[in-house]
Amino acid sequence: PPETQIDVRAAAQEVLRRVFGYEQFRGDQAEIVTHVASGGDALVLMPTGGGKSLCYQIPSLVRSGVGVVVSPLIALMQDQVDALRALGVRAGFLNSTQGFAERRDTEQAFLAGELDLLYLAPERLKVESTVRLLDQGEVALFAIDEAHCVSQWGHDFRPDYLLLSELHKRWPDIPRIALTATATEATRAEIATRLDLADARHFVASFDRPNIQYRIVPKNNPRRQLLDLIRTEHDGDAGIVYCLSRSSVEDTAQFLVDNGIPAVPYHAGLDNRTRAANQSRFLREDGLVVVATIAFGMGIDKPDVRFVAHLDLPKSVEGYYQETGRAGRDGLPSTAWLAYGLQDVVQQRKLIDASEGDEAHRRRLGQHLNAMLALCETVECRRGQLLNYFGQSAPECGNCDTCLTPPETWDGTVAAQKLLSTIVRLDRERNQRFGAGQIIDILLGKRTDKVTQHRHDQLSTFGIGTELKDTEWRAVVRQLLAQGLLKVEGDYGTLHLTDTSPAVLARQREVMLRRDPERAARPTRTAST
Ligand code: ADP
């Protein structure tokens, strides 16, 4: 009935002010909080920094009993609980990092009704004693944070999340709220099915982050390019730099330090103390750059991160969105900058081919990569493409590289034909497959050792591509990959035709390509590959 809704809303407003010290709810928060506090189920999609935590914290305080929050972010539970306690909220957590005594104290507090919020690692639910514990206490609601982890085909699947389908079966009357900052429409549907939230109210906030400027540039000398970015636009700013491997994290951090930029590394190979120390320095100090693998950042709430830079290609658009989303949570202008090159595609492909799991799983990873490539090579608005991916439409952007300096396009049909026919010839006439480096050398008519050794200078396509430079050919290859007209496979990153490439060779299909900007930054050609 409406009267109770009004009461609930007033109670929520009161908690917002008294406990959290905020005057007003943001966006859909008021609706969500009222709905859940009144006993309804909810599925919430809200970008990073949107304020998801209050959506379950306030209903937990308004309802009687304890709000049980399932989260995969074990490393952050202590911080989250400390932050709540500082506000006077009675919070605790149960996870594998605890000693026996600490766990027992938390359990007793839960049973005695002396907790408002209890954070739980998902694998705890495997343990029968946890289930019994929840039965014996009074649960106000279940909050499922990072709900996309339940999606088997998403980019961050965690098997323990499948256990959460049991929550509703076992406790049908307790309201549930699932939250995520990243989900395509397909993932969202999967979350709803797996968590039995089909009848829940869905709250989908706009994923647009208007203060973030998206830029994707061709990679030539990534550390130099990064240094330029920091010196010219982000001197003295806090930022996150993502690299794929631990060693490149270390090297890049050292490179920045050597060049006078305060920077620390962060990856899973560092010991816990160093990791924790680097993280807390990043949170506390001004203008520190953290160079990290994607192990860093989940749940990090630093409002004034002015730039997020990727030196390697993210594995998926979801990952890219989530990582770049850590910039500019305070709403002030921020930069999301990515440098990517052909080698990234080869490397990612290699990782996918070597990954565990069945063929369908690898195919899905391939689709994630292809969507990321398409974003990199688009001539359209990046923001538009990004939001589109999440099933949303984009507002006027004007704040991404393709909007600010629209890329020139050119008819690359002939270039594509030259490249594809070189691959076809090698395959048909010689039964050979090569990577981009060799194919480009053939097109450029370079008599390298590897070319003469394989007698590739005898091919009819030898030297037919001198109108483009090496870097331009690399851009052609990248874009053909992004358009699905070419694929790369195996440990050596060999190039292969796809189902759609014959149409280009048969002149049935035009290929429009973008011209890489920043001609001045073009590196000089190296002797051979
Ligand atoms: P998310 O989990 O969606 O990334 P958080 O819940 O961590 O976001 O909230 C992001 C920041 O916004 C936090 O610092 C939080 O305190 C602040 N915040 C959330 N809701 C409000 C509000 N209604 N008014 C003011 N600040 C808010």
C-alpha cells in the first residue's frame, strides 16, 4: 500500500542523511531503495561510481534483520567493513582470510542481531554451517554484488556464483537485489535467469560517462606515448595504467619513475604487503600513478583518478568499460586512453587458443575480442559504439577522438585484395601460412633473409604494395581483422581468410578503411622482421 511506501521512503531518506551524511539520492537510488526496503526484488545496472552500495546498504538498515551481501571481492571486505563501522554501521564479514576466533565472533554477532550488514564470499555458501547460520538468524535481504560473475559467457565468470541460484529456493521470502556495472543485454538476461530474477524490477541506469574522453591510438612506442600523454595532459594527476603481463607492469612502472613520474606497480605476483601498501598509497597520495594488471581496481573508490591508460588491448568491451570507468568518478574531465597494435591481436588470439574450456568457450572469447577490435577500429563515435554494445543509445558525444577529429576514410578495397591474394597464393601454391610481418614484407618487395630463403620474391604479388608504408599495411591488417575479413591463428599468429574474404577478392564487396592519425608520430621502419 502507498502509505507504507511513503513511510519506507521517509525512513530511507532519514538514514541517507543521518548515517551517510548525504542530502539527496542520486539517479534511481530512491526508487531502488524504496522498492527493496519494501520487500521487492531488483536487478540493478549502474555504471561504476553510480552509487550501487547505498542501494543495498540503506534497505538493510531500514528493514529489520541483517543485510547479507555476497561479494567476490574478498580483499576489499575489510576496507568496506571498516568504512561502514566508521559511519556507525554494525558490519562484519565472513571469508577464507579469517581466523577461527574472528569468524566465531562475527557469527555470534549475526545470531544475536547485532549486525546491520554481513559481507559473505560466495564460496561460503558451499559450507553447510553457513547455510544453517543464515537459517538461524534474521536476514533482511540478500545483495549480490558484481552479479555479472554469474554469467558463464560473460567476461568474468566465477563458478561459485552459480550457488546463488539456491538463495531464492531456500529463502523464497527474503528480497534480493543483484547489482552490476557491466552487462550486455544478453548477460543481463542470463543474470535474471540464473538468479531467478525474471520477476524482479530491473533498474537500468545510463551507462554514459560524459566526463570521460575516450581515445584509442595506434601503438608504436607505448611507453613513450604514455609519457607524452602524462606530461602534456596529466602532469601531477593520479592515474591507472593497465598492462597485460606482470613483467610489463614492473618495467612500465620503473620507466615512469626513471622519467620523474611517481609510480608504483600492482599485480598478483607481488607479496600481499607490497600490494596493500601500493594500493593504500594510491588511495591516499595525490598524483600517484599505479601501473597494474587487471587484478587492480575492482571496488577501488578513488574519485579523482584523472586518466586510465591501457598499454595492451583489453580482452573484452565489458572489461574496457569497467576499467576505464575507474576514471573520473568525481564527474570531472578525465581521459580513457588506449594504445593498441597488431601484436595485441596476435597475442590475445594465442591466449584464447591456449585457454582452457571447450570450443564454445573459446568461440565466446573470440567474440569478445572481435567486439573490442571493432571498437578500436571504428570510424564512428566511440561512445556511441560503446553504449550500443550495452544496448543503449548514445547522446551527442563530442568527447571522444573520433568526434573531435573525425578520421579520414579511404577505399582500401584494392589494398585488401593485394593482401588477401598474397595469403591465398602462399596457401594454394606453397601450402604455407605466415604472419603479418612476412606478408607485408612480400607486399613491400623487401628481400629479407626470410623472404629469399622461402623464395617469396618469386610470388606474383611480390612488391605490388609499395604505395603503402609498413605501418599503413599493419593498419590495413588490423582493420581487416576488425571487419572479420581476416583472422589470425596459432602460436605464430598466422593470417587466414574468413568466410567473408572471398567477396572482397571477387570484387563484390568494398572495404572502407580509416587512416591512422598522428602521422608525425610514425616510427621509422625497422630493417626486417
Ligand atoms: P559503485 O559501487 O556504483 O561504483 P559506490 O556505491 O562506491 O559506487 O559510490 C560511489 C561514490 O558515490 C561513493 O563515494 C559514495 O559515497 C558516493 N555516493 C553514492 N550515493 C551518493 C549520494 N546519494 N549522494 C552523494 N554521494 C553519493
